[in-house]
Amino acid sequence: MINSDIKRPSPELIDGFRSLLRFDSVTCAISDCLGRFNAMTSDMKPVFEGIRVIGTAVTVKTLASDLAAAFKAIDLSKPGDIVVIDSHGSVNTAFWGENMTMSAVNRGVVAAVIDGACRDVEEIRKLGFPVICKGFVPNVASISGYGEVNVPIQCAGVAVSPGDVIVVDGNGVVVVPQGDAAVILEKTQQLLETEHLLQEKIKAGATIGELINVDEVFKNVFSYQNRALEYAQRSNS
Amino acid sequence: MINSDIKRPSPELIDGFRSLLRFDSVTCAISDCLGRFNAMTSDMKPVFEGIRVIGTAVTVKTLASDLAAAFKAIDLSKPGDIVVIDSHGSVNTAFWGENMTMSAVNRGVVAAVIDGACRDVEEIRKLGFPVICKGFVPNVASISGYGEVNVPIQCAGVAVSPGDVIVVDGNGVVVVPQGDAAVILEKTQQLLETEHLLQEKIKAGATIGELINVDEVFKNVFSYQNRALEYAQRSNS
Amino acid sequence: MINSDIKRPSPELIDGFRSLLRFDSVTCAISDCLGRFNAMTSDMKPVFEGIRVIGTAVTVKTLASDLAAAFKAIDLSKPGDIVVIDSHGSVNTAFWGENMTMSAVNRGVVAAVIDGACRDVEEIRKLGFPVICKGFVPNVASISGYGEVNVPIQCAGVAVSPGDVIVVDGNGVVVVPQGDAAVILEKTQQLLETEHLLQEKIKAGATIGELINVDEVFKNVFSYQNRALEYAQRSNS
Amino acid sequence: MINSDIKRPSPELIDGFRSLLRFDSVTCAISDCLGRFNAMTSDMKPVFEGIRVIGTAVTVKTLASDLAAAFKAIDLSKPGDIVVIDSHGSVNTAFWGENMTMSAVNRGVVAAVIDGACRDVEEIRKLGFPVICKGFVPNVASISGYGEVNVPIQCAGVAVSPGDVIVVDGNGVVVVPQGDAAVILEKTQQLLETEHLLQEKIKAGATIGELINVDEVFKNVFSYQNRALEYAQRSNS
Amino acid sequence: MINSDIKRPSPELIDGFRSLLRFDSVTCAISDCLGRFNAMTSDMKPVFEGIRVIGTAVTVKTLASDLAAAFKAIDLSKPGDIVVIDSHGSVNTAFWGENMTMSAVNRGVVAAVIDGACRDVEEIRKLGFPVICKGFVPNVASISGYGEVNVPIQCAGVAVSPGDVIVVDGNGVVVVPQGDAAVILEKTQQLLETEHLLQEKIKAGATIGELINVDEVFKNVFSYQNRALEYAQRSNS
Amino acid sequence: MINSDIKRPSPELIDGFRSLLRFDSVTCAISDCLGRFNAMTSDMKPVFEGIRVIGTAVTVKTLASDLAAAFKAIDLSKPGDIVVIDSHGSVNTAFWGENMTMSAVNRGVVAAVIDGACRDVEEIRKLGFPVICKGFVPNVASISGYGEVNVPIQCAGVAVSPGDVIVVDGNGVVVVPQGDAAVILEKTQQLLETEHLLQEKIKAGATIGELINVDEVFKNVFSYQNRALEYAQRSNS
């Protein structure tokens, strides 16, 4: 299925997330606010150092290393979009290259996130176009006509829907579901302030272990067998 | 088996490929002309950025992480050769180091391509010797006397024969079978010109999807069950 | 189990190893002297280039991506220690971040070695704190209370005990068991001298293959079936 | 987030899919009708041979190997449900065991699908409860309180939403999005009939290659560079 | 280093663990009592179904796929020992075969545990000798003279010392450190009784989630930033 | 390139290898005679237990999970052939299924060896057709027209040329290059006799370590730095 029309978050919401990029490692704070979830796996790598970008997901579901759906996704993108490609576990043919980059720039696409490989990295680095992927390989994929655009996908271990907010920094990629984006934006702003206060304590010489009283944390652990029996006993008596 | 004498491509052919290195990402164009094949897997990494080299394959088939055959391959190399090592799936002992590098330089070897690990990377970087491999590890492999030199091998997912042309750039490694090298060189030169024309169109604002009419491509896809039955019906009538 | 008190090597021994860091790729020489063993796997990567550090292992055995034991290990560390974390095969949640780094610096910890992921890499790079790990990911691990401190662990394929000497350079990480450290230090110093002499020969034009007479090495190989029968025959006659 | 109430497909729809289980390898036919998509990766394995089951997905999103959400998902299940667990890339602690199996049976759960490990396989085999997972390991995961129930997840490379139809046979696991289920059921029934006709031809001696005229298929392939230029030329003239 | 003499647990202790094998999945209970630790990774597989065995670890540290140390370990074994081999990440040459099996049986060895491959599986199955490993491959490893016997190793993610108790059942392999063995044996016996009581509750219709009151568990989770600030505030006031 | 005509080994040679199948684990003996090489990696698995087959390789080089070349290879096969497919690192779409099996049987193909996935395993097991592959998955690959037939490939870590002899038993798959096949056949027959004599010694109570005098083997190991210097010194004096 090729969905040409998707609901995107408001420009204000996108601007809100963009303003977070002034903080280091903001993907980490966002993930914290998402329940520690929604970060792509640790084998995702930037084509060059220093990529820090935010945008709206246009999703590509590929079969059998087929580029057709990725081409179509570029054509359906709007300025500020990020093309997110589920490469179906294939890492030995490239799903992105120079001509796709130039086409994407023509449409205002701001990044590509691929859980497969890319090629033409020398040109892409010169163009300064942010690509986050699993590796580089000269072989290009096929162009056969399989695949879907703007359907729910998984990419590098995270479910992504068209219109989700994608945030990238030096730590990797985080996916904010569109429906939660406003709440997560606010929570993240609050967390970054709390974090600041916390770091004052550490700068003064404390450790995280002291600050959260880690010795007490170790007491939380229980044998579920014992716990179950205790509860059972209690409810019997 | 240790083959001390192999057939190498002519200096003119090697020069022809070398002249292609003036183009960015030429491995991608060569792979296109090889039917999109013959690129090593995306987990091959350069010891330093900016490696762009071409040479003739001297092949090493190793067993049990044994360095003996790699030592011998260096001794059998001629100026312009690239030592290509099939490390038999082992990535946790090094198949290449500083002394091997210095030995190889003595023989005029221009690069090493290994689908295993290398060590002494600090010295190798200072020497500026191109090594493409799967990672770094301080453990050296054994020296026991197993292994073969200049026999057909696989390296990082590609079959390599002694005398094949090896091309390396920022995208990775491509293997051109010696018998096809002259044809592929010519085809690649042509492709790079075509590519140039194509990019003019994109620079003018087009996308790849528009240029190849990707909507038409999607119509190529068929259910092989239906297609088989249609054909059967046609031949019946 | 949380062991708050471990036996550390003497400052002299640590200083001895530290002085080796003036040589390139000293981890390789140390591994040679350890019988070619004790290097962590080739998928361990530094958070920034140029990390060269030595210290005493404080070990963390984690379960279920739980950070509690890592927090506690920092609190139990002394100046010059390196926190070594066995992440139990988990690479998609982070076991180290900015607050842990700042806490560790407060205690004089000189590096962290983790066979899992880390986050807050932008801050960690600014702080210049050496972390060697398997990748980066924004998701943080849990804080639940499982795990052990200063018990024998494995990290990236090597058994590590609290008090072992950890050496890191551009090739990766080597573990020197505390009991062998004095002997290995001496052996390594000797090897580095021998190495120097050997390299004189190579600089003069020789190859490793020539210097060790690799052709003779190939004759060492035997069919164990034949060898067994030969021995049997010999002992019969 | 823990969603206690999800929309499930109608009993008639489930019955329709269940009736397909009389055919061999029905997951393959369903995947064909889903555009060749939505099969879990090939590293998913049954706890015993011969598992053939269908049910409605109750989803579990785990963090840090935490079992709490899986326990809760069982409590929220209804007869005919299948618990589908996203194990966050962790394969070395178990996410399912005997007590969970017995609890699940109490609620009428018909299978568990986990992209991580399970334990107590000896008891689970005796109970005959279908578990499809990535391996077995005696270590149990933690119980700490992280995780979500009945939210969109990915499991073994496929996006899964609560209420999706899960089909398992000897080939693996296929996910049918709830919204498409009625259409896919009908298409699959049709395909299975077509398949039958096709196989008559093969039984009579034909090959797939002959039946689809594979020689013609090879002519479909194009150089996208050439194709783009042809199109460009055509539109110029 | 080759240690010919190791301290083994008493026959009574071994008998105690052996008697546990009458319970299903006893490795799981033992792991629970070891703090949920010490199970080998989920990619360890039995050469045939139904392996249930216990013994004392004789350890082998291999380099470069060298069999010499494994041969020596067999010669140094005593009746009731299990040979545990650290294969250094190599899975594509075999570390165990028929002749080694027959040699091991001659010495009373009761099993082999290898985090690499084995071969001659057809004969090993006929002999009924328990081997747990990562796969099968016809290539044998080298015999060169590297490697160590009866030193601390890691095997499949667990640190193993000579003399540790190894327990294998259908779930995999658990390592009980010799020093903890008596305590763990007693704890495991107790757990198996508790487990029995717990299962009575479940058989009566309860779920694990109900029995441990999982809803309460979810309340344990905290933001460490908030928790740290709360503690800080409390200690300030 | 599609080569319709390949040179096959003589029927006598094939019969010679077939007669070896009366021995257990003959792939291991053949690999020994090939210098311990040419076995496919340990992650290759049979679709059912007990596969023991020999045949002549018809090779398929696939791109982008495309089945077209596999279809064509079946059409070009002759009785006794084995279709060997290089799946280009893709394991999440199937390269073989029921219709291909039936087509292959029509042509007298005796097995399929694939370093990717297969599907329709329920039917393939009923048909008893030997398939050795990396896993099962319901998704079928594409049919687009890329790929080559009867060219040199790699499959599961071994270079394979059309006409090579393929031998499969419970240990996996071994590739005998056609040019070496006669010599290897004779060597293997001899080895199997020697093996028999060796096993008499072991049955009488010996161990492999004793029979080859493993203590002597350990003395073979050398420091290549020291060895090089010794040689240098010797040649100086």
C-alpha cells in the first residue's frame, strides 16, 4: 500500500523538539520520558559525526532489498520529513545513495534513517546530508516494484508510524509516537531542568549511588516464589 | 596448496581502474556494472578514513587463525598486489599487524583486505598502510603451518581468485574477476558519463522516482501463482 | 554479592604498566606475553579516538540490564580504578551515561569498560572520560536492585577478576590477571626490546616470512591419524 | 502504559483463519497475500515440533528483561489470545517459564510468541503449550515494574498491534493486522485454490521456471540510470 | 599453563546435585538460587535431545582453534568430569569429535560443553555422549600446541573455574562456583519445595501476576533524577 | 550471466563419493583430506534429520532476494544435481519452497543447499526432499530478474563453482572442487581405513593425547619475534 497523504505533527510541535537540540544528548532525555523506550538499536551509525536533526517520519517497508518504495517515499515527502526505511534484515545491499540524496534534498527531506546499508558515502558526506544506517556497501539494491509507503513499520527494533517525530543526535535515534509528542515534549523540558539540579549535586562531589541511596534499591529485589507464598499466606490468614 | 605464480592483469588495465579513483564512490559504479554484485559485506571497515586504493589480489585461505599462509603470501607478492585474507569466520584474533605491514611494504604490497581482525593499528595508521578488516583486537593469531596461498577463496561474502582486481574506497571493497576486468572497466567509464547526465536532471529539481517513472515499476510485480496459471491457460487455448 | 574490599596491585606495578603506554599498541605486546590471550573481542569500541589508559578492575555483574550494581561499583572505587561491566549480552540499553561519568570522576575512576552500550556520548566526549563499549543507544537500563560487585565476571570474552590490571589502547582492551601482573610486565618490557631488534631486520628489507623461515613452519603440520599410527607403530616395534 | 481493554477480531474471523490450518504451510500463503510481508525472522523456533496455532495478539513491551509486563499481560488475556513479547533484543534471560505457562492456560491463552528466550522447556513440552521463541536459557529475567501492555510493539522484525491475528505453523509466525484480516482471509482462501491448480501443472512435469516463463522475467531488469535518461530523452522530443 | 591437579568438590556434593536431576528444569531453579545468574547463553544446543548430566569442570582455554589443550584436558580428567572449552569465538571449526569422545569415555568424562562447534555428530549420537555446543561443522580445528588447561575461562558468557559444578538439562547449562556449591545445593532443594507450594495455588486457578500482586510491583519504578532530588531535598531539610 | 552448460564430474566419480556415505560423518573425513577446509559454516541446518546426500553443484548467485535465478537453475539442472544458492546475506525471505521442490524433483535434482531461508517446510518434509539452509520463514523472496546461474559463488563461507561435488551428512555440507575430486576421493578412502586402525587403539583404552604425544606438540609453539632473531643470528654467524 502506498499512502500519499499522512497526518503530520504541527510546525509548533516540531519547533519545540528542534529547540531541544541545543542540549547535549537530548535523545537520552526523550527516551527517559518515553518510559526508557523507543531508541533504535546500538548498531545504527551516522554517515558522519555530529548529526543532530529532527523531523517527521515518512515510512518505507521494503521487501527483498527493493528500492522502488524508497523512491516513491521521497516523491511523497514534504519539507522537514525524514525517510525511515525498514530494510527487512538486509544489510548487504544499499538502500540509499547519492541520487536519492539529491532527490530527497529537492523535496526538503532532512534526513534518512535506514536499518540497512547505504552507499555513495563520499558524495553524501560532501553534501552534508544526514543518514543514519547500519553500514556502507557498494552494491545497490534492486528496483522491482515491491514494498509499501507510509504504513506502520519497524526500524532497528522500534515500531514507527508515518507522522511520528524522529530525533537524532550522537547517541542514536529516538521515535516519538505522534499522539504522545506534545506530552513528551513537555516532560522532556521538565526533565532537562531536573537533570540540571541533579548535576549540581554531583558537581559538588556526590555520586549517583549516594543520591538515590542505591543500598536501599538492592532491598527491592524479591524471589517471586517467596513473594507469592507470602501473599498467599497473608490472604489465607 | 601454495601457488607461487599467478596470472596478473596487465599494467594498462590496472592503470585504467586507477584512473577511475578520481571519481567519488567508484566502487558503487563498478558494482553496478558487475550486475550489482561483488561488493564485500557492510561490516568491513577501514583502519583509517580516506582509503582509496586499487590492486591485484593475492589470496590467503586460513585455517584456525593461522598466520603462516599470510606470511607466505606477502613473500609471494609483487608491487601493486593486495593481500586478501579469508579468515574463516574468526574475528577475535588478529591476522595482520605492524611487522606484516612493514614486510608487505618491502614487497610493494599496496593494501590488505581481511574478513577478520587486525592489530597494531596505531603503527599501521602512522605508516598510512591501507587495511580493510572487520575490527581490531590485540590477540595475534597462531603460526602453525596450516593454510593455502593463491587459491580461490571467499572474503566477506564474495568469491575472490588470485589475480582479480580489488578496488577500495569509502564505501567498501569491490572484486572484479580478472576475466571480466577489461569489459567492466569500459562499462564503468560509460556509466560514470551517463551518471553525470542523470545528475543534471536531478540538479534541475527532478527526483529519481520521477525520472524512472516509479509508478510504472510497481506494476511489474506479479503473483507467480497467477502468472503461471495465465501462461498455462494461454498455452492451452 | 557486593564485595566492598578487594586486593589491588601495588602502585609500583601499576606505574610499570603505565610507563609501557609510551609504546604504540602495547596491548598487543602484553597479549603476546599472556600466551596470545586475554584481549577483549573485536567489537569493543572507544567512545572517542586516542584512548590509552591503564587501571585496576572493579567488576560489575549485571542482570537484566540493571544499573544498581554499576552505581554501587562506582561508590566502592578508588582512584586509579577502571569499572568493568559484564552486561549479560544486552546491547540495546545503556549501562553508562553522563551522571555515572561525573560520579566516577568524583571517585578517581579512570575509565569504564562495558560489553554493552553507553549513552550521553556527547557529554562524555566533552568530559574526555575513556569509555570502551559495544555501541551507543539513548535508552537507559533499569534500576531495580539485581547484580553483584567485585565478583569474577566475563567481559567481552575474557574472564576478569576484581584487582586485575586493565590496559586499553587503540587496538582494544587487555586483561592482566593480578597474580601474573609482575611477570607479564617484565616479559612485555623484554618483548618490546626484541621487537625493536626484529624491526631493524625488516627495515633493512626482510619479511617476517623470511625471518622465521615460514616454509619450515608449513612442515610442522600433521595428520593426527597418521601421527597416532606412527607413534603406535614405533612403540610396538 | 497498560491497556486493559483492546478490540479483538470477531470469533467468525478467528474461526475462518483457524480453518486454514488444515492446509500445510498456511503461514506462507497468508504472507503472500500480505504482499510477501509480515513474517517474523527466521531465527524464531518452536519449543516443540508440530505447533500450529492461531490467536489474537496481546502485546508486551519489555524493558531491561523485566517480566512484570508479561505477568500483567497474562492477567489481561482472554481465551484464544496469544501473548506476543518484544524482548528488546535480550536473548540471555528467559521471558517465559512453567508458572507463566500454567497462569496463561488458566486464562485460556493459546500460545506465547517471544523474540527472546524461554525456560522450563521440559515442563512446557509436557504441558504441550505452544511457545515460539529465539532460544532456551535457565536464567530468568527480573521483576521490577518496567514495561507496557497492549501497545504497538515490534516482535522479531514485524510491527504488532494488540488485536492483530497471529498464525503459527512449521514455517514460523505471521502477523495479520486486524484491519486487514477479513480481506486477507478471503485472499488466502482464493490463493490456496489457485495454488492447487498450479501444482497440477507441476505434478504433470512442468517447472515453475517454465510456467512463469522466467526467461522473460530476466528482461524486466533495467539500469535506472539508462532508464531515467531514456525517459528524459523521450519527454524532450 | 597446564594445571594437572585441581581441587574437585566432594562426591557427596556431586551426588546431592545429581539427585536434583529427578526434577524437571533444575538448571532454572539453580540459576534462581545463584541470583538469576550463571546460565550459558541461549545459543548453546545439545547434540541430541534429553541430555541431563552433572559433573565437575575441567577447563580448556583455546587459541586459534587449537585442539592440543582439549586433548590434554581429556588426559588430565577423572571419572565424573565435564570438559568445558572456551573456543575463543570460533564457531566454524570443530573442537570435539568421535576420537575425542572415545578418549574422554576412556577417562570417565561424562560430557563436553563447548562454546564452539563439534563434528562426528552421527557417531557421538550413537555413543550417547552428551555434548552441548553452538553447532556442527565438518572442518576440524588445528593441532598446534597453543592453549591452556585448568585455568579460569569464560564459556558462553559465564566465567568458569576448574572444579566448578556443571549442570545440564533441556534448558541449557548452569555453572555453580565450587565455593558456593554446598550453599546453592541447599537453597535449590528449598526452592523446589516452595515452588511446589506455589504451583498448588496456580493449579487452583491463580496467575503469577495475582499471586505476587504485580500491580504493586509497577509502583517500584522510579525516575532516578527525581529520586535523587527527593533524597537531596530530604537531607537538606 | 546464465551458463546453461557446465562440466560435471563423471558418474564413476560421483558413485565413488556416494559409496562413502556408508560411513558415518564422511563429510569430516573429506574435509580432513581437503586440508581441513571447505565445510560450510555451523549455522547451516537440515530441514529434517538424517539427510545424507551427494551431488553436483549447480550454482545460483542471487541479488536482492530474487528467485528468478533459482528458478532458472532448476530448469538447467540434470539428474543428480544439487542447487546451491548464495543468498547474499539475506535470511528473512525464503529462497526455496514447495513448488520449487516439486519442479526440482521433476528435473532429478537431489538436494538444495542455501545460505538463506526456506519455506513450505511441512510439505518439503513430507516430500522428503533434502534442503540444508539457515532457517525457515514464511515470507517468499521476490521474482524480478536479477541474478546469475552457474557462475562461481560463495555459499556459507565456502567458494563453490558449478560442477563441484557437494556432500551432505549430519555434520553439514562439504564442497569438493571438481578438479580435486578424484584425488580427494582416494585420500578419503585411505583416511577412513587409517581411522579404523586408530580407533582400535582408542578402543583398547588409549586417548588421542597419548597416541599423538600431545606433550610434544606443545613444544612446537614459538615466539615469532624470538624465532626471527634466532634465525637472523644464525645467518649472521
